[in-house]
Amino acid sequence: MKLELVDTIEIAHPFVKGFDKTYHCASGEEVNTVARGEMTEAVNKRKKEEIEGQEGGGTVYATSFFIGLEIQPKKGKLFVAAGAVALAHLAFSGRRWSSET
């Protein structure tokens, strides 16, 4: 499903430049949490030097992409989950995607 097909969305315009962010995690649990997209304030503020020499932690590299939406003012809910899933599938099936990096 394309976002433009949702009746309340006039325009869906992707911002093609990603925003890179690096997270330094002190434990494997923090790595998994960040990988799911859940960041804590402690992880956001942590510097690389703080995790050096710690076992089980590591660095997570993330790139965020955004879509600008022009929405008609209507009552009711806006459902974009199907479009978001289609976008994720498109992004993850690309030649440059690697779950190892």
C-alpha cells in the first residue's frame, strides 16, 4: 500500500538523506533495546570512552529516514502502518542493506 493511496494524505514526500546516529551501549541488553528503536537518555548521552573495555556492550550504528506528509484535515484516525511496512520492506530489500552492519 502506498501512502498516497490513503484518502487523508495529499502528498507523501520522502526525505532521501538519512540521519546517522551512533549509540554506545554498556550491555547486550542495551544493544538489543537500541536495535528495537528504544533509546534511553543514558545511552543517548554516553560516549565511546565510557564503554571501552566493558564486556557485552558495543556500538550500534543507526540511520533514520523520514517522510513528510501533507494531510487533509478530517476527523478520524490516520492509518499509515501498511505504508510504513511497505517502505521498510523496500528499504531492507535494497542492494546496500546488510543486517551485519
